[in-house]
Amino acid sequence: MTNHLAAITVLLVEEDQEALAAMLQWLTNAGFHASAVASFEAAKAFLTASPPAVLITVIRLGAFNGLQLALRQRFGNADSVVIVIDREYDRVTEAEAKRLAADYLVKPLSEEQLVGAVRTGLVRGQVKPGFDNQRRWRRTRLDTGVPAAVDGIRATLVDVAYGGFQIEVRERVAQLPPLFVLRAHGLTRQVKAHRVWERRNEAASLVCGASLDESDPDAVATWRRSVDNWQSPPS
């Protein structure tokens, strides 16, 4: 059992050094291959370089929110286990966590609670009743790409899912805005999206991972119909 767990990577994110050390020790004692960081920026870099099988993050990370990391992890590794930890119970935060198929825990935590949540998440594959995880988060690589535009800048959709997409921008731009408008071939109306991460690829093009803005239900429905078409093209 220990050998099996040692192959499961866990990233723990907590600003409180004492709590971080304690939880890291619990996970290590349980046999997991656990790493720990104490800031949002360090966690973001870790997730970009090597998304773990399990992400455990506190909600409050300075000026940032652990749910931002949960979203990044979910988009980058749909089948992973995500656990968020709050200082005190908050109904709205719990609902947001559930929307991301993340477990919601509240301090103070015991070793049994934390390790048990990880093991339970691994067993059930993070699929919750009433949440169509596979359909919502299944990603499709668009090998030939789909012509698109981001705030009028020519781009190419290269990867799509119900919750977001990856887009490649070959024009010379330093950065995409935090919230932008996407138009794409086969998409009958524009949609808004939030920038989650960015990087330069080998060709020096800007590649951006984005999450769909869900404030407009009609736009979301249109996007998901288009994703269905891109994921299951006519024969």
C-alpha cells in the first residue's frame, strides 16, 4: 500500500508555516509523495510545471484565493483530487468548491480528516453525485486548430473543454487581459473568458489557458454546443 501511495504526488499550499509542516508530515506518514509551498505564486509555478495528482490548498493566500489554484488544477488535470481548506465555514465558498468538484474542509483539521479526505477522493475518482465530471471537464486537443480572435487579436483554439480552453496567439502581444472576449469559427456568438495562465511555446507564440465566464447562461450554452461539435466532429 505504501509503495502505491508513494507514486501519488500531492501539492500542499499553506501560508502558515507551522500548519504547513504538520500537514506535510501527516501526508508523508501516510505514504504519499508530498511537496509543500507557502505562497500562491510558488503554487502556480508548481502547477504549471508539474500538475500533481492531488492539490490541497487553503482558501486565503494573501491577496489571492485558493479557488484560483483549484480552477487551474482542474483545467490542467481534470481527473485529479482537489481539496480546499477554509478558516471557518462559508456557504458561498463551499458552493464554489463543489462547482469545481473540490472537497471543502474547515479548520481545525486532524490528521485523520486530511488523510481520509485524500484517500476518499482517490477512491471515488473525484466524481460527485449530480456533477457530470467527465462531460464537463473532458478536454479535446484540436490538432488542426480552430481560427479564433481574442479581443480582436487573431488566434487559434488548440484545446477545448466545457469549462475552458487553450488558445495560441501568434501576433506580438505581451499578455492577454484578465477578462477577454473570444470569437471562434463554429461558435455562433462571442463568449467571455478569464485568463488562468500564460506561457511562450517553442515558436515564441503566446499560449493561454482560460476558464469560461459563466455569468451569461446563453453564452455558456452556446459554447458547450460548440465544444460538443469540436469533440465529436461529423463523420
